[in-house]
Amino acid sequence: MYQRLAHTAFRVRDMQSSLKFYCDVLGCKKIFELSNTEGKPWIVYLRIQGSQYVELFYDGNRPFETDDRSIAFMHFCFEVDDVQKMYDQVINAGYKGITAPKKGRDLGDHCMVLDPDGIKVEFVKMHPNAPQLIYHKI
């Protein structure tokens, strides 16, 4: 039985730009890198906390392996203690915001920004009565 989401993975165009965003701006910590079978850089692991990671894959200019674009990645979300602070931190670092902090239908505070490759990153501060927390207890 699964215990938690262990990681989410992205193929990025510019590793240094992505590391700046995820580490310098968001506060993830670069833990280790893996090379492929030819010894070339392949994946960089960034720790969110505990055993939760973001994996960044090199070679984001490669074409998609399929032409079916009807199913696509939407976004991923970091739970934070201050949504406005995270939003301001990202904007002040020169990245683009999609939605400024606002109350969501789940009662939490939410905002959405873009990473250097245009991947949507959401920040949420859970409300004590959020359905996610209520269902978590069931």
C-alpha cells in the first residue's frame, strides 16, 4: 500500500534556471544527481521535505514521445504556511504569477506561478476545515 507521493518529475530546458527557481526561490535543497548509462547528466533530485522530492530531468528540448496531447499534466502544489509570502518571493525574483493569492473553494489560500519552463506551481495554505484535511482523518 502506498504511503505518500514520493516525487514529481519534470524534463527541463535549462537546468541552471530550474535549480535557481526551485532551490534559490522556493527553498528546495539539491540532494544528488544521477547520470545515464553513458555517464551524461540525467536527473537532479531536489528535496521538498523528508522523502518528498522534485526530479528535474535534463534535455527538455527533446520532442514528446507521443502526439496525443489530450491528456496533460496540469500543475503540482506545495503546501506552505504563508501563501502571500511565497507569491511575493517568486514575483520579486522575476518569475510570472498566474493567479495572485485568493481563497479557494476548499477554504484554503491559493496562488499559482510559473517555473522557468512554464510549469504551473501552486501554493496552498490549508484551512483547518479544508475537505482534504477532513478526509485525511477518515
